Amino acid sequence: MQFLINLHITMFFALVVAGTICTIWGLALFIARNQAMKKAAPEGASASEQQDAAGNTPAATETPAQPRQPLINPIFSSALRVTAGLALLQAIIGAALFLIGNRPPDQLHYVYGLVVLFAIPAALIYLSGKPEHIRRDLLMLAFAALVVAAAAVRAALTGGFQF
């Protein structure tokens, strides 16, 4: 039983680190996307108003065979999946501890554990996946990662863990 308790505590640290990294990374991607949008947008004219020397709009000059880039950085998306996987593993270890009779002193521990478990999947459900909403989606994912880290700390405090 002590092994599971130690593993549960170790997973807490892994979750906090993973959630914090994903939060900072998501905010950095959000800011970088904001800077890229500012550089791409010409001053005083919208993209539909621009024309080249032949009178074509940019949409007409684009080639349709260009590969479409993923909206969310695939490595960031993988990091979020790892964080969600760590949360699932933490929940499984917590359930095993519960089944063998080791209960936390505060029942709120279960609520915070569920928040840790479902924060990222809930954020993924609400993503639009549209290019015009990419910044909002990045912000939502960064916030979900922050919720994972913060709820993990709160769950540790209600579980009797002493820092």
C-alpha cells in the first residue's frame, strides 16, 4: 500500500509539472499566433481589398495544392495528451488506493481529482477547429492545462499531503 501512496504522490508532481509546461507553452503559442497575425495583416487594407499588379485578389492567386498545416502545434497537442494520460493514471492509482481502504481526510479530494481528470478532455470537446478561432482554442487549452495543475495542487492539499 505504501508503494501506491508514494506513486500517487510522485504522479502529483508529474501532473503539476506537465500542466504548468502545457500552460506556458499554450500561452506562448497564443502570443506567437497573435504576433504572426499582426505581421500578416497589412495596415489599412483587408486581405480582400488587396490586389496584385494583374488585379487578382490573394485568394485567386493561391494554389489549391498547398498542404494544410495543422491548426494546433502537433507537439503541443501531444503534450496535452500526455498530461491527460498522466491524469488518467493518477485517477487509476487513486481508485486502487480507495479500493484497498486508503481514504483521504477530506471528501473534496475526489472532486478535485475529477477536475484534474476531465479538464483537458472537456476543453478538447469545445474546440472549434476553425482557423479563425485558433487563438481562442489555444487559450482554452492553456487554461485547461492550468486547471489541471491548480486542481492537482488543491487535491494534494485536501488529500493530506504536506508541502
